[in-house]
Amino acid sequence: PGFENLTMGYNKYLRPYFGGEPVQIAMSLDIASISSISESDMDYTATIYLRQRWTDPRLVFHGNKSFTLDARLVELLWVPDTYIVESKRSFLHDVTVGNRLIRLFSNGTILYALRITTTVACNMDLSKYPMDTQTCRLQLESWGYDENDVIFTWLRGNDSVHGIEKLRLSQYTVERYYTLVSKSQQETGSYPRLILQFELRRNILYFILETYVPSTLLVMLSWVSFWITLDSVPARTCIGVTTVLSMTTLMIGSRSSLSKTNCFIKAIDVYLGICFSFIFGALVEYAVAHYSSSQNKEMEEVNITNILNSSITSYKRKISFTSIEISSDNVNCSDLTMKTHEKIKCVLRNKMHRIIGYFTIQNPSNVDHYSKLLFPLFFMLVNVFYWAYYLYF
């Protein structure tokens, strides 16, 4: 039949079954591509083929055929006011003409298909980045018609969505997806909503090769200084400072890719902070060992000089004086000839020397010996807890 005769008396401003039962609109989706997923803007861009089917009894004609009409005739028909919830930017492709399809069946069923590219917001939890799994949604809802006017359904449940299982993304893998039917309660009424929810698991191999392996190797490089003698000041200082600066550069580089999300404490930041702490600890360890070694050498030189330049009597007197002033051994403070305030000073001095003795390193070379074992051991334990927490909890 001629389309003009078919639409004679047709009012495109009124929905089918106006004043009666709601119109049932069945939808299906083809996901052509997901071109970008942005952690900084927390959104994704997708190109989709949206197909909507409904029945309009005013367009019934005799016969068993279906007709594909010119897309410009859609201006003469009633179509649903479907929109994409949480869409930031969307456009309908129009090369070479508007990418729309209208197909009319003899029983009044209309197939209306669109090709749309949209950028949709996706709230992401980046606390486990880059070992995270993000859940994003594509939601379709009626703008003006509430549930008394239209009812949204998926055409074939989960089978209504195609193409998403074949997507190949740069950083993500589609774990699973499923469809939902929901309602949106607004101040103006309750509106039907269809939801496509899909989970994206980030591919961690790139980050292991780019960040985790270099940072671990830098920590191991800082341990090389434990096998260098304390007298090799330039060598050990050079290793410590170089590894600290290299680690700082690596941390800045890892943050540059997520410059707008630095407020998040991510899993990769925690690991880089751990590595930096171990590298800085290795540098501090050498400072402590070298300082203790130099102090012991000074004490030995002072004792030798005193022995050579003093008489036996004065030497004994100095030894007795030193035992009070700097010795860590207890001094007998029960001498009856001592005054009360002198006894108090003597007791306090003994207490202080005893406390200092606990923190005095008798043999600085043992510091490197223990560090060779403790640093790798603690680093391995921290790695076990780190990977167990972020991978399984």
C-alpha cells in the first residue's frame, strides 16, 4: 500500500493504544566497539546499534511482507523517547545519511534501529589499581512516558546483547555481562529502565613489566651496598642516592598517567611506597654503620694517645674519672664522702649510660651482616602480604 494512504488520519503525537494499555517496547543491542575507557574522567565511549520493536495497530496492512522505509519517514511516525542515562556526549551517525532504519511489518510491528556513539559515566573504584575490576553500566530509559504509557523489555534476555563478548580492549578484558529490567523513581513518576551491566578486569601484565619489576630490581640493587666495605664511602653513597632518585622518577612516572586521580591511594602507590622505604632504609643503614664505625675509631685513638702520653698514676686517675663520665658500667654511688646531690647525679648518670649502652653498636660491621639477611626477608614477607591482600581480598 502507499505509505500516504496507510498514515491517513495517523497522529504521530499520540502513542499507540493512547488512553489504554501501555506500549511494550522490546530492545536489543549490538556493541560495535568500546573505543576508550578513561580512569581520569571516569567514563567510557561506545558505539552501539540500538534496535527497538513495538506494535502500532494503526499501521496494520494486508499481506505477509515487510517493508524497509526511507529513514526520513521516521519524522511521520511515533517513536519512543528513549535516552541513555548518565550519557555525557552522544551523537547519531549521519554519513552518508542518518544511520537509522525503519522496517514495517504487516501486523503493525515497527523495527526502529539507530547507530549511536556515546560517552557514558562509569564510577570506578581505583583503590586496587592496577589489580582492579570495574563494573560499568549502559542504561536505557524513557524520558517522558512513565510505566503507565510504555513498558521496556529485553527482546531475548541476555541474548539481546551481542558483540560485547568479542571486544578486544587495550587494558581490559570483559569478564561477564548481564541484562536487568528496572524502574527509575522520579518526582514526575516511575519510568521503565533497561540496564546492561558488564565487568571489566584490567590486564596486569603490562604494569608488572612497566612498574613492578623495575621497582623490585631497584630495591635489590640497593642491597648491593651491604657487600661493600664501610670504608668505600663514594661507592656506597653513589648506590644509595642513585636508587633513591631512580625510584622517585618511577613514582612520578606512574602517577602521570592518572594525573586527575591522584587523590586515590592506589595499590600501585602502596607498592612503590614500600619499595621507596626499603631503598631509603638501605641508605640510612649505611649512614648509621659508618657513623658508628667512625665513633669507635675515635675512641680507640683517644685511648692509645692517653696511654702513651700519660703516666701510670695519671692514667689510673683518668680511667677512674672516665669511668664516671663516659663509662657505660655502673659507678659505686654509695661512697659516704659523697654529698646528696652528687649521689643523685651519679645515679642519674649510671641510668643514662645504661640506656645508651642498649643502643650502642659495639661492632659496626655486624650491621651489614644482619642487613644482608633482614632486608630481603622483610621485603619478601611484605610482598606476600601485599599480593595476597590485593588479589584475594
